[in-house]
Amino acid sequence: MEEEDTFDNLKFLKLSGVTFAKWEVGEESFPILEKLHLWVCHKLEEIPPSFGDIGSLKFINIWQRPQLEDSSLEIKQYAEDMRGGDEL
């Protein structure tokens, strides 16, 4: 994906078995995303921090990828701080 790529109507994104290690997205790539599911993404090292800026994001689900937990918790904390305590 290029930073200028956007998915204006995407509310649910599931990545399963992706083979890339680094994922870069622009801040506006997923403006109304609500749910992010990452399943068996063995090479993926972190969730892009820009997901913390998505005000509509409500849920991140990680399966069989414990190293993504740190970045998901950082995104969760950042999003909750920006929302004034609303939980992600």
C-alpha cells in the first residue's frame, strides 16, 4: 500500500496469513475502520501506530501472534487517551 491509498468505506479489515514483516499506512488510509483482525500473521512485527488515530476503531483482534500485543496495547492506550477514556 502507498501512503496515499485510502479505503473510505472500509469498516472491517481482516488480514490472515500475510507474509510481510512491516506494514506502513497513512493516517487517512482507513478513516472509518471499526474492526481490525490479524490472524496468523507470523512475520508481521507491529501494527502501524497510525491506527491509534482512527477515531472509529473499536476493536483489534490478534490471533497466534503474541509479538503484536505490545503495539496493540500502545494503540489502545493512545486511542483511549485521545478519546478521553472511551475504551478500545
